[in-house]
Amino acid sequence: MANVLVIYDSRTGNTEKMADQVAEGVRQVDGASVVLMNVDKAKLDDLVAADAIVLGSPTYYGNMSGKMKELLDKTYNIHGKLKGKVGGAFTSSGGTACGAETALLAMMQAMLVHGMIVQGRNDDKHYGAAAIEAPDEEEVKHCQELGNMVASLAVALEH
Ligand SMILES: Cc1cc2nc3c(=O)[nH]c(=O)nc-3n(C[C@H](O)[C@H](O)[C@H](O)COP(=O)(O)O)c2cc1C
């Protein structure tokens, strides 16, 4: 069983709604299970135990939130233990061309520094799922597809 950990930060609920849909996408994959966690509750052991980690943050000044960055900075203490895990990212922003992609890339950059495996996407939302405020129908689909893609890759890597 591939364990997918979805960690999100959300002050006004938009990124949390996305997280629910990413988790739903994971559940659609045979051989994958999901744990959904607010960033306030996330412990380093949770990250070490997971086969795949998906991070979701509101876009704050074109970056991830301070809480998400604080968690990532703490992963210095487990550096080396996340190598080979699958990663992905999602973000909710206030508008288009307002920093969503840089926020996604910031989270993915930390994953790459850990030696994690981050799959891009050729046909849509190249860097992960993004929504303007709360996810609309199409953005919900992208969140589910992100969860599905990350979980499918984690399951494939188990074999
Ligand atoms: C401190 C702060 C900084 C923000 N910076 C940006 C930004 O750079 N670009 C943007 O599009 N939205 C920005 N926003 C808006 C949030 O990204 C947006 O409202 C998001 O949907 C909030 O997600 P949440 O409901 O999960 O907290 C900012 C909001 C706050 C509170």
C-alpha cells in the first residue's frame, strides 16, 4: 500500500477545499491510502512514514505561506529520509498571474532538494493544481487529478 500524505495550510478555507479534493483523487487509486493533515498538526515523523507527500498552501506574496515554509525548514532534521518519495503541490491564490506558479515551484524546489520525485504535467496545469480562491468545478478536477497522478506514481514505484 502506498501512503500519500496531504499537508495543507489554509487560513480562510480555500486551500483546505483543494486538499479534500486531492485526497479524493488519491482514494480513486487502487493500492493507495491517504492521510489528510493541517500543517499545524504535521510532524516530521509523518513525512518520513509517507511514500508520497503533497503540499498545499495559499499563495502569499508569490510564495508558500510562512507556516508551510517553517515546516519545510524543519525537515533539515530529516534530510536524506525523504529521498525517493513522490511529491506534488497545490495552491490557492487571489487571482491569475499573481504568484501561483512561483508558490508551486517554491514547494517543489524544496522537494527536489530532498531528492524527491516530482512529476510535471504536459497537458494542463504544468506545475500542480491551482485555484483562484475556492476551487471551481474545473479546479476540483485538477486537484483530483493531482492526487490521482501522485498516488499512481507512488504505487508504480512500489513494484
Ligand atoms: C498575507 C497574504 C498574502 C497574499 N498574497 C497573495 C499573492 O501574492 N497572490 C495572490 O494571488 N493572492 C495572495 N493572497 C490571497 C490568498 O492567496 C487567497 O485569498 C487564498 O485563496 C487564500 O487561501 P486560504 O483560504 O486557503 O487561506 C494573499 C493573502 C494573504 C493573507
